[in-house]
Amino acid sequence: MDLPQELKAIDEIRQLKSRYFRFVDTKDWQQLAMVFCRDAIFDTRQASGLASTADDENYVARGRDAIVAYISQSLQGSSSVHHGHGHEVHIDSADEAHGIVAMEDLVKWEAPRRASLHGYGHYHELYRVEDGAWRLWRSTLTRLRVETDLDMGGTG
Amino acid sequence: MDLPQELKAIDEIRQLKSRYFRFVDTKDWQQLAMVFCRDAIFDTRQASGLASTADDENYVARGRDAIVAYISQSLQGSSSVHHGHGHEVHIDSADEAHGIVAMEDLVKWEAPRRASLHGYGHYHELYRVEDGAWRLWRSTLTRLRVETDLDMGGTG
Amino acid sequence: MDLPQELKAIDEIRQLKSRYFRFVDTKDWQQLAMVFCRDAIFDTRQASGLASTADDENYVARGRDAIVAYISQSLQGSSSVHHGHGHEVHIDSADEAHGIVAMEDLVKWEAPRRASLHGYGHYHELYRVEDGAWRLWRSTLTRLRVETDLDMGGTG
């Protein structure tokens, strides 16, 4: 891989992650699936702000379909904003790369009960070329801070 | 256009949009004008968070001078913060490109009345080379969420 | 410097600044030091939101070690989030560059007293190659807006 190809790969991986954020917030689950490798792993055990989830396998989604199901269910009844900042990407070979991207997420659920989450953290990720395009292979979310507002009265 | 030139064009368009955000918030209207093509169109019909503006031509500015007048009038008496995130850019030819960039804006007006807007959305854009530099040719803002706080008591 | 090398330098400087933000928020002071040139200058005289600091040399840290001491002391007892947006970078020679990056910072101190700061602004920066890598040589923070909440009751 020569230098222009390496720079192109870095850019493709950044645009990949930008599509991830966009498809999550526009709830375009079909396109979101294609951001991930078929056997991708999405690990949010450290992302809830609750110590109780740190070892909970329910917070690890394995495989493209399970990941999209997990994300779409988590955001059901909500409007969400997810932003990425300062994506560090390193190309390890022609079809493998790793990176870290800072993130902020704001989720407001209206149903079945009103609640909100405002979080800050980092995605630690591995990327692979599959079916001719860079895709997310491993994604683990760590947190700097999570603020939650759970209105348990709700409407559910 | 070879690969290094394509990567350079992508970077120039990202820096162009970064200048857009910076000149808006530092209220540098003279430099903001040069970010746009002379016949640019800036469409914020879906950006107010109000259904009533969706078909309102007053929310479409046509031409560089009209765009700068529209933005500067909108932000008069305010301090503002506009940030872009995850700019996806695709080069279509040596002088045409398209892209999407996530955004967050925070505007606080002190006069003539106190009010604030905190919004999240995406700019959907076309870019063209004009007078030797990439510039914004079409920019349409869609919203994920807008929170407004209108204090109609004001001082005006 | 040919075009691919210039693009690589731009990317390295962006990743440098991304590491700066990440090491600040993860409080990795050892790695943060290496982001800076040995004789770097970090100027936050305009960053406090207080007019009284504008000419105060205590808000200028000179040298890598002084900078890390300054930042780590400022953030002691806090959790912090610092994000960069739209990093404009221009390469001036094989080992000199300049740039501007928009920023948002959120700092919440728990001890010795509760307080918080939520700010928005721009870093105006110079970069140099030192010991074989791009590093921050000059960094001056200007502000668009700072919101502070000082609970002087505290626990200290």
C-alpha cells in the first residue's frame, strides 16, 4: 500500500464512521447494517454509566444483524444525536486498521416512558475490508461521563 | 484527477466548511461571502423546527450576497456556536462534489429580545470550483432536533 | 514536499490534536507531554471568560513540563470533556505548519469545591516537527462563549 492508498483508506474509514453516526440518528437500519462486517462485535458494557452492566453479556451484540437489532431497540421511541470527534485511524495492512474516536450522544425517549441520556466517551475500534469496502469489525465504547434522567412515571 | 488530487480536493472542501462555521461564529461576513459561489442557494426551510416554514421561500437565500445578509440578520444580537462533525465528501469531477456534514448549533440572542436555539441536524451540500477554489454551491439544512427558548418579554 | 507528503502531514497534525484532547480527558499526563514541543507555549489568557486574566502571565505556560503541570492542576478533581471540530491545517514547510481548530469544553469539578465550566472557542496554533514527529509549538485559546457555575459553598 503506497502513501496515497493509505491516506485514501484513512479517509474511507472516517467516512464509514460518519455514516455510522448518520444512519443511527436517521434510523436507517438497512444502511446501518452495511457499516458492519458480518461477524462484527459491538460492546457497550462500559457505556451505560451503570456498574451493573460491566460484565453483562446482554450489552455485547455479536454479528451485523444482532448489532442493528440492539441499536434499533435501544433507540426505539427516541430522538437521538450521536457525534464523532477527532477520529484517530491507523492502517495496519491492506485490509486491517484500528482507531479511536471521541463521541457525544444525546438520546431522548418519549415512549414507552420519558427518559434521557447525555454521554461522552470514546469508541475503540478495529476495521476490516469485507466485500470490497472498509467496515467496522470491533467497536467498544468507553465513557468519560454519562448523565441520565429517568422519569419512571412514564406513559408505558 | 489522480488519487492525491482527489484527496486534496476532499481536504479543501472540509477546510472550506470549517471556515464557514468559523466565519459565522466570529461574524466575519466579508470572509463568509467568499465561502459561497456567486449563485449559491442556502435552504433552511426545514431548519427552524417550525412546520410553518417548510414551504416558506423566506427561508431560502439565493446568491452569495443574499445568503450573507440572511445569516447575519438571523444572528444579529446573538452569540452563536456552530460545529460540524464527520464531513462526508465525494468528488464527482474536477470541479464538482457533494457531501453531508452533521451539525450542532447554539444561538443565544440578547437583543432585541432574549431567546435561544439549540439544534442538531445535517447539511446536505453541493460544491463547485469557482474562481480557482472550491466553494459552497447548494446547502440544505435538515434537523434531527431543535430546542428553542423564546422569552417574548424581551427588551425590544 | 510533494502532495501525498503534504496530505500525510495534515493528517498527522489532526491526529496529534485528537490525541491532545484524548490525553487531557483521560488524564494521561505522560502521553500528553509528548504532544508538545519541549519549548511549547500554551496561552489561555483569553480562555477563562474573565476580563481579569487577559494580561495575567499566570495563564501562559511555557515549556512542555509547565504546560502539563498547568493543565493537570486546572483539571484536578474534575471530570472533563474536550472536543475539537473542523481542524484547519496549513503546511508551511517540511517542519512547520499552522492551524485553527474549533473546540468545546465541559469541566465539572467535584473537589475541593463543586464548580463547572462549559466553553466554546478556537485554538490558534503553530506546529513543528521535533524528534521526528509533528508536535504543538504554540497554542492560544480564544473564546466565543463561556458559561461558569461556581458553587462557592463547596466541600474544601
